[in-house]
Amino acid sequence: MSVTKYGIEKEPLRDLLGEARDGQSQLPDFQRGWIWDDDRVRSLLASISLGFPIGAVMMLETGGESVRFKQRPLEGAPLSPKRDANRLVLDGQQRLTSLFQSLFLDQPVETRDQRGKSIGRWYYIDMRSALDPSADREETMVSLPPDRQIKKFGRNTVEDYSTPELEYEAMLFPLSRVFDSMDWRRGFQQYWNYAEDKIRLWDEFEQNIVKRFEQYQVPVIELGKDTPKEAVCQVFEKVNTGGVTLTVFELLTATFAADNFELRKDWAQREQAIHAHSVLSGVSNTDFVQAVTLFATRARREAALRDHPDKERAPGIGCRRSDMLALRLEEYERWADPLVNGFKTAARFLHSQHLYDERFLPYGSQLIPLATILTVLGRDWESHRARTKLAQWYWCGVLGELYGGSTETRFSRDLPEVLTWIRGDGPEPRTVYDSQFAASRLLTLRTRRSAAYKGIYALLLREGARDWKTGEESSIAGYFDASIDIHHVFPQRWCKDRGIEPARCDSIVNKTPLAARTNRSIGGAAPSEYLDKITQGEVPRGTLAEYLQSHLITPEHLWADDFDNYFKTRQRALLRQIATVMGKQPSDPSLTGVLRFGRSVGARGLVFPLHRFWGGGTR
């Protein structure tokens, strides 16, 4: 990437605001709305009246080939008759808008009070107080409501400054006249019959306050028109003093808008279709763009390989920030519709794995490669062989906890590797090969903040866990009606009373999915007590034993309130089930709960690669 050209100059505040009025300086459409409140506006005006620095403004020169954004004027500025601005404001929007509305517009400033309520305000400065060296300058800044009247309890007018004569009497100077103060000065002096003390007061005020506004210089950093789009995005985020991060989606929205395409409106329609599925309700606009980018870069690579079959020189598949920023409108339009269907198919796949609710979705990020893979496969994913391999890849990612943190590189590998593997032309994907699960991890899985915790919860449902009172398995139809959630098998209160440490009491080993009504019947009672209550409710003991076994629980341990043996046998059962769903079939059913299995060989305990421990070959 070439070095970005930029220049730094000081420019008169009056000229900057004049450019905004004339449309020569505008905002790129990705900029958020104006959000400053009344206190911040008064503080800003006070700083300028003292000649204090207010920070630099950053501009982007327009007319470059690499960056084209839809433009809009500063809030309050008229729509420009010019088609394009000469410069776009990257940093300084809040300050410039505050100053433009308070100093250049002859109308109340639309701002907010301390509670965030929208209010209109005129800004004045108390002439006498401003000339007092001991006065707090911010306190000399006066903001008045649109009618310029201060009322008591909203009714009786206490102070009235609604005419120039009342302003002269109170010696309140309207800052909206600071760049054109001659007529106000003439009226002020005439009102006071040209009294010498008032003329001296004005002269001092003009010299020490008005001229500071007229002569105020603002440092302006101007980026050259050839600045790359990625650099614009990064620069904006680094200097954005509003504290709101700019997303790729917002930048693409402004870019596509230059070609009269409303990305935000387009996404709103697609979002509705995708979020109709509860398990997909967390899919964001950036997720969708990232998936489209995977398609686009794959298509570019395939096109390059058709022309020149040199894999090393062909462009790679990717969905990093720079890849997304390079997405072309025609690519988005080509892949967006198929991808919506891909996400819907992903919901079908997740339902088949008994994942129905976004709250218990292990990784929202894994939806991106999943939906992309399913879109490419089309109906081919429905074969038993394809479903089995897709499920193995999915569970390896979940239980191997491989989709936390930075995942773009894994996404770009998943797409070609999983497709080739499913179609029978390649080795297992790295996500499958890299997956590992330590037996000791079961003790640390205690809350749904962990992907593996949510994965094991879903895995129990997938393997047919039945409600202890109704005997029903989970389904998309009954999941939400029954309010199925994860609950303790040995209640917390029971464990605490018997000194069982939280590491075991609250671990996933001591939890299982149950309907809300069933969990309420358990309460804090001992397992033997609540099981007895369930059998009294006309669930035969033998039938209840089958229900418990569907949760990988040995019924005798619950009837005996034997926590230790319950915990050991269920831990082994969970480990066997985890190994099975990850495609690592166990050959030793007596797997102990202390064994740690994974890819690496270490000095602590027994550590084996899964594919070797379970009798598989080497890669």
C-alpha cells in the first residue's frame, strides 16, 4: 500500500463554517447523527471565547478513484446546489455542527438536555461577566429556550430576552451574531443613548471576545483524494472522539450509496427473513456482509484458476476487514439472495441438531461459514453422508471451542476444505483435525458464556433427552412452549448443605435440560425426594428410569442420593458422547474422568491425540 498523503494547515473558523453552509464541506454518509448536549455546546463556545484549542478537524479530499461515498450536509445546513463536496469531514463533526448551528444559523440549536431530552436553544454570552477575570467563562454562556423566555414552573415568565431591546438591557450578546455584529452593536449603543461607559464596555467586549471568534483558527488535517478506503475506515476509528465504532457495514453503506444502492434498506428486508428463525436472531449486518465476501473472494479465486491454474498466484479466499471493504456492489447483489436461503437452510440444520434458541447457540460466528457452505452445496447437503460430515465439522468447532476470538482465517479455510471433504475429494478439514476436548474442561463449564457449555446442553437434547415428567423429547414445536432450559440435577441448596464444592455442583456434569414446570417440582429437594414425587404423579419408576438414562444419568445413583458415583459415571458418559459426535469413536468404554484427551502430548497427566486414542490412524 502506498503512503497516504496528507497536509496540516490552520484555517479560519468562519471559513470552515462557511464551507459547510455552501456545501463545499459535507459528511460521508457513514457518519452518525449529531449527539452533543447543551452543556457540551456551552463548554465549546466558552473555549473559543477564551482562544483555547478545541482540537483538529480531519477532512478527506474528494474526487479519488478508490473512495466514493454518498454525502450529506451538516445538520442544519441547507441541501447544497453543488452535486459533490470538495471535502468530507472524518473527525470534528460534533464540534463543527455545534458551532455551525449556534454561530451561523439564525434559529434555535436542536440539542439535548442532561436527561437526553430534545430541546431547542439560543446561545448568548453575558457581556459584563465575560469581562470579569474572576468569572468562570462557562457560566457566562447562557442558553435560552426557543422563545427566549425563562419561566417559573413552566408558566410565569421570570426573565424575557425575546427582543433586541431586552437583549441590550440585559447586556446579553447573541452568539448567532458574532460574525456579523455591526447591526447589533449599533442598536446596543443607540439603546443606551451612546453612553460612554456602554461604548467602552462594547469596545472591550469586541476586542476580547468577538474578535477571538472572528480570528479563531482551527487545525485541519486533510487526507489526499487517493487515500484507500481501508485507511479511511481505520483513520476514522482512531480519531473518532464520539466513541462510536464505525463498522464495515456502515462504510459499505456509504460506498454503495454513491451508486444509488441503499444497503441499509436492503439489509432490513433480508434481516426480517433471517431473524424469523429464533436461532438466527443474532445474525448482524456485518455477519451477512462477511458471508457475502467469502462468496465473492471464492468466485474471484475460481475465475483466476480457470484462466491460470496456478494456486499460489491466484487470489485467496478471505473475509477480513480489508476483503469486505473491497467488496463490489455487483458482487453483493449477485450473492445476497442465495445467501439468505443459505441462512434459512442453516436454521434447518441447527434444528436437526436440536439448537433452536439464539441464547443457547454456541457460536454465532460459526453461522457465517455454515451458511456459506450450505449455500454452495444446495440440495446436496441433504444426503446422509453430507449431513453426517457437516455435523461432525460443526460439533468439532463447538466442542473444540475453535470459533472464539479472531476467526476470519478459519472461515476462509472452512469454505473450501469442508466442501471438498463433503464431496469426497479431500482430507478432513483442519477444524476437524484441530479439535480437542480435555476431560478436565467439564469441571470448568459452569455458565452459558462458554460455547462448549451450550454445546453439551444441545448435545443432550440431540441424543434424545426426555422430560422427566412428560417423557417428551425436544422439538422446535415444543421447545419454547415448555420453556426448556438447563437446570441442576443435584440442587445447589442440597450440594451446599453437604459441602460439595461449586466446581462440581455447578459444572455441566451436574446439569441437564428440563422443562420449566419439571424444574419447579424439583426445587431444592434431594434427588430421591423429587424422584419419589414424580413417580407419585403417575410416572412408573421403570419409565422414569428410561427418562433419566436418556440424559446419560444412572438412575440408581439419584435414588441413592449418591453424588460422587453419579458425577463419575455421568462424566464418563458425557466424554464418550463428546468423542462420538466429534467423530472420534471410543474403543475403551471404561474411560476415566481424569483423562485429558487432545492433540498434543504433555507432561501433565495422560494426554493423547483424539484420533490416535480412539483407535484412528495418523494424519
